[in-house]
Amino acid sequence: MKTALRFPGLLLLGVATLGVVTVLPALAYQYPLSSTAIHDAYLVGTATNGENETFVAPYTHTLPALKVLTYISDVRVETPFFQVAEHARETANYAAQDAAEEFLSKQPTAFRVQLDICRGREETQSVKFRITQNDKELAPSSVERTPFLAAQRHGPPLIIGEHVKLQFEAGKTESAPVRVEIETPEGQHAETTFDLSKLR
């Protein structure tokens, strides 16, 4: 009590710290999205002050261990919040009310993981992947594989690897780290982790 009276700044700091603690959970992965979260996603997606670029960056990790020429593999995760923000960014003449009407009734139901894997091979033999959370493997509800193409100045696009699009049930994904491991048929290995307690 004496410390609080003698050092009122410390008391204020304690109150401010409590405020931060109560705000943090709202900045983590959540599903379903609240009306406030949908509104926040709209604001992030339509921001023109660089906020959108800052928001998007942590959702993609590069994998320098897997590269072809100047092309480097990467992994991107798309949370329901991310999907709403991207939809708002890409849709012309889209208002906050439009986002609320569209997504409160029909929210994104998938947590997505996209892999752009540079192998430098054209064989159809596919890369292997393993997605885990809390030491448990997540089973995708759908898997889509297509060639990963690189544009060339002259000639047709060059096949440099494989694009894999995975979908998981959003309701079965938690606000905890998600680990992505990749193994190519050539024996190359790469992995990365996304902390969903720090991504919306």
C-alpha cells in the first residue's frame, strides 16, 4: 500500500499491464468470429496506411532450405479472420456493413495452409507434409495439388515444384502453435511454426 502511494506511476503501470493482458486473447486465433472481429478484419483489409501489409506479413514464412534458382519455397496460413480481411481488400465498393451481413451469417469454416514447394522437378511424385498442433497431427478435410509455375521472359512457364492447398476444420484448430513439416521425394526437409496465439 505504501509503495502504491509513494510511487503512483507504478500503480498506473500495473493497471496498464492488466489492460494489455485482457486485450491479448482478442488478438489470438478465434472461431467463430464475433461481430467485433469481423469489423476489425474489414478495417485491416481495407486499410491504406500500410497496416494491411504489416498484418499479412506474419502469415507467410519462407523456407530457404527449399529453393530453385532464385525461387524460395514458402508456407502461408489463412485463418478465418485473415480470409475476411483478404475478401474486404479484394472486393470493390465493399463496406463494413457488407462484411457484417456476409460473414455473420456464413463465416469461413476452414483454416487453410498453402505450400509453394520449390523442387526443380517435374515428376508427379508428391511432396510429403505433416501439420501438427499440441503434438497431434491435424488431418486435412481437403488437399489440392497443382504444379508450382514460375513465369519466364521467353517461353512457357517453368515448373519448379508443387503447390499444395490444404483445408482444415476451423472449429478443430486451436489458438496454439501449428508446426508444418515438409519432406520432398529427393530427401530435402524443411519445417516452420506459426503461433496462432499471436495471429488472429
